[in-house]
Amino acid sequence: MRKADLRRQMLARRRALAAEELASRSKLLCEQLFRHFEVTKWQWLHLFLPVTSQNEPDTWLIIQRVWREQLPMQLAVPVVQPDTVSLRHYHLTPATPLAENRWHIPEPVGATEVAPAAFDAVLLPLLAFDELGHRVGYGKGFYDRFLLECRPKALRVGLSLEPPVERIVDAWAGDMPLHACITPERVWRFGSTDLTT
């Protein structure tokens, strides 16, 4: 399928999810992450804060587990910049105040900036992905540009509420493929990257 068609289809499917189903799938995503990845080896994890109006996976389950279990990793989240095409990244702690931007994305206020080179793993938002590890986002290219700034060994892990499609036909060379994608049912792995570190 083509990205534009997948984007429309998956947005419609996500918006149709009942709150209870979204919560159940989000819980399974969290469990898959901690079961199948050696997260205690990560010093910095980058992840997104969910946009509730878009029925995005509830990453607060992951965040709260890291804090509750006092895991040694630090967390960072993105902030859309005034140019509306780039991201900067800020340390998230239990004391970090948040404010919604004009797209209703929660963002940290007054937090310490973190360079992309610091991240050991990045959890990526997406609408769809295929069996080759290509992803479809909202179409702005924020994450493709950001991932180019990360270390080559930083793990790129998608969080998907849905299983993959067979193939995204208009994936192109500028797309940053995933190393893995977590779904409620299983973890999909792509390439030969060691996903335990």
C-alpha cells in the first residue's frame, strides 16, 4: 500500500478504538518492551508523549514503570521547534512541568536539553509499518531528520497498535527504517542489529 492510503486508513482505525481497547493494547506494548529488550543497559531512552486526541499508544505506562522501578536510565522527550520542521529534546523527570503546544502535544517546560547523540534507543510513533521495517508517520518528517542526528547504533523501535502491512510501496531512501517494532502481539525485528543492548 501507499503511505497516503495507509495514513488515512490507520488514522480512521485508531480513532475508532474504544478507550478500553487502547488502554489494553498500550499495556501490552509496555509489557513487550520490558520483556524483550534489556532496557537496564540503556542510559538514555527517547520516547514521545501521547497525543490523546489521536489515540496514540499510552507511553506514560512505560515512563511510570521506569520511575516506579527506579531503573538507571534517563528519559527524554521531543519539543517541536518554532520552524515547525525540527525537534529538540529535553530531559523528563517526575518533577518536569508540561504544557500542550498548538498541536495538543504535551511538551516539557524549563527542562535540560539533551543532544541526540546521547540516546541509546528511540521509541518511535507511527501509524503503520511493513514487514521490511519501513514506517508511516504523520508525514512531517520530524523523526527522519532527528534520527539522522542520532548515533548509528541507537536502536530505532516503533510502537504500533496494529500488525504490519506486507509492504509500503513508496518507501524511499531518505526514510530511516526501524530496527524493531513492538505490537501488542509480538516484537518484529529487522536487519542484524543486536537489539538486546
